[in-house]
Amino acid sequence: HNPNINMSSTESKLTDEQFFATGVLDTNLEGLKKVYKGKVRDVYEIDEKTFLFVVTDRISSYDRVMKTPVPGKGKILNQISEFWFNYLEGKTGVKNHMITTDIDQMPKEVQVHKKLLNGRAMLVKKLKMIPIEAICRAYLTGSGFKDYKKTGSVCGHALPSGIENCQKLPNILFTPSTKADVGEHDENITENQAEDLMKKNGFDFKNMKESALKLFTEAILYAEARGIILADTKFEMGIFDGVLFIGDEVLTPDSSRYWDQKKYVVGQNQDSLDKQYVRDYLTSIKFDRNGPGVPLPRNVCEKTMEKYISIFKILTGKDPVL
């Protein structure tokens, strides 16, 4: 059910090599200083108060970056963040680091790379980042469910017995985790541990927790009205001029679990709305989760891209700029 995926007509004429060449796997923007390379994002320093975030077409699964891009994926992620930043600031008053996604509004040295950057770049305020992931859960799954099976609780929240995989929680939980380096796994911690760690670094835990829960609650209502379950999400936050801001990306399928309400069944893992094709493929080739990423076949990338487009359209009611 996706009438205007209009890319496929031109794309199907491309050879596989040409198809993958349309993707952006890595950036090296002349005249700009690259300061960080994440799983998906490249970050450039513009000046002491400003970064340029570039969302590449790299795709990661099981914390491993794959060897082939999903052409266009980065543009969708960037535009989903842009949508949610605008929506949530209007709804909650919580500020975010976005300055603009319009390349023409960016400094000259960025504008020269417009062809590559259009749709996939965001100029942002440089925040002093909080060293904790602000994770909110409305449903119990993933690492949270694993912890619960072992201990009966998640990040120090004791839960009633008998909760099944992917079951809706009695109330939304705030379950912070530490930030790991690329390729490492984040570690779930209790609220007390998070508060101590933040205090040591001069951050206000209560403000971060309350803001995260407020943002998540609004997002859930918005998604539910469109037939999407927002099971959990991860906010990254920081301080700018003494004020709490959301940084990084927000409520993208990379930082959140989106499920289709119509297909939801409690007691089992749900299909991922974005990366299911990738996961199924990796399962089929018995992918080693401790080894490096692998190349993905073109049809897996094309199907994955269709999923990203469809999520974007459901959420925003618009077509992405590709």
C-alpha cells in the first residue's frame, strides 16, 4: 500500500553498482572539519557554537554497520527528526538543537556541498551533552524484557510478575542507560545511578527525566492516532546556555521502536517497521552478531527504503524530499 514510490521506475534501470553508488556511505566535505563519525551520522564543526550533522545512508543492525548503503535513508531520518523537533517543541515547549535544514541558510562553506547535503543535513547548536541516554518505555521488549526475565525489574523499577514480551506496561518507565562507544553496547542503569552520574557532571536529573516523559507521552498520542505503536524511544539531551535541549536525532526509527497496531501480537517479537527486511536477511545468512557488518543485497535495501518512506508518510502526511 504505497502508491507513489516514484523512485523505483528510474532505479530499476540502474545496475546494482549504479544503485549503491547513489547512496552516501561516507562523507569527507572539503573545507569543513569532521569531528565525529557515528553509526549513521557524520558531524562537522562549523564554529564554537555550531555543528553540521550529516545523516549518511549507512544502516546498522545489531549494533553493526553494514557494508552497503540504503540510498536515501539518511534523508528520511533527517526529515523525520526535523518533523518531530518542530512538532514536539510546539507541544511541550522543550527546546531542541535544530537551527535549520535549509542548505541556503547555512554558511557558504556548507552551501558548496549542497548537491550531496540536500535533505540530509541539519545545522545544530552545539550542546554540552548529558552522558546518559534518556530511554522511555511504554512496552516491555528488547534489553528491558531480558532484564525483567532475569530480575523481575527494569533499571530498578520492580514490575508485576507475568508480563510477556512486548506487553504494554502499566505505566511509562524512564530507564536510563550509559552511552557506549560505537560498536559497544549501552548498559542499562537505575535512576539513582543516573542521578549520581549526572550530579557529578553538573546536570539536573529530574529536569531531564520529566522532559523526556513529557515528550514521549505527546509522541505516543500522535503516533497512536495514526495506527502506530511507539513502544520505546531514546532521547539524547544536553545543555545550551543553561537550558535543557534535545540533541542528536529524535523519534526516528533508528532511535525508537515503531510497530504497526494492526499487526501487534503480545508475547512475541514484533516486526520492525523499518529494519525487518535487514534482520530477516541477516538471520537467513546466520549473521555473526559479534563479527563485522556485511554487504546487503539490493532488493533488501530497496524494500527497506520503501519501509522508511511509508513511515515518513504515515507520520507527516507528506512525501519526503529525496
